[in-house]
Amino acid sequence: MQLSLRTDFALRMLMALATREDLVSIDWVADQYDISRNHLAKIAQELAASGFVETVRGRNGGLQLARPPSEINVGDVVRKLENTEGFVACMGGRVQCTIDGMCGLKPALSGALQAFLAHLDQFTLAQITDQRLVFPT
């Protein structure tokens, strides 16, 4: 399975926030990873709406994790950001298939997707972030 860039960038943003104790600006994250600030701003909004990130407005505002890294499950992040219903067109119900009743592809791919997510469920943000790594300020 290939993660979308949105999910990739979201995981990177969460990992960067996990290494910092202070508020972090979107510009700072964009500079660290050389990613578009506008793209990251949309991702930050989605992470905030999903309860992974808190945003603080104002001159000294920024982003911080909404919970400790040990309480943020990687599988949950991927489920919130990825459209797993559309893993293949027939799984999302968008496409009518002439062999739908006899096809074994959908259950095979569904099982693979569930195994992928179950594997990610074994990891927290703390486990995938080297807590000794601290980005420079």
C-alpha cells in the first residue's frame, strides 16, 4: 500500500512536534522538511480536527501535540487521513463490476489492507520517533 503525500506529511509533522516541547510554527515544519507551507497548513487543520494537534493562534502561536506521543496511534492517524474505502475502486462502491459476485480480489485486498492497518496499530508516535532527536530551533 502506498500512503498519500498528505498522510506522509502529516506523520512527519507529528514526528517533528513529538521532538519539541515548545509551540512550533507551520513555517518551521515546512522549512525542516522542505514542504509547501500552504499544504502543511491544510494538513495541520485536519490533524487538529482529528484531535491529534492543538493550534494556538496569535503572534506567539503555533502547533503542539494534543496528547502525549505515547497516546497517538499510528494506525489511527492513517485511518483518519487515508481513504481506505477507495483502496481499489470496487471497494468504495463507486464502480459496478460485472463479476462482483464471483470475484475474490476484493476480500483478498481488504484482508491485506486490514493486516497493514493492524500492523500500524502496534506503533505509537513515541515508538516511531527517536525521542533523543531534537530538531534545532
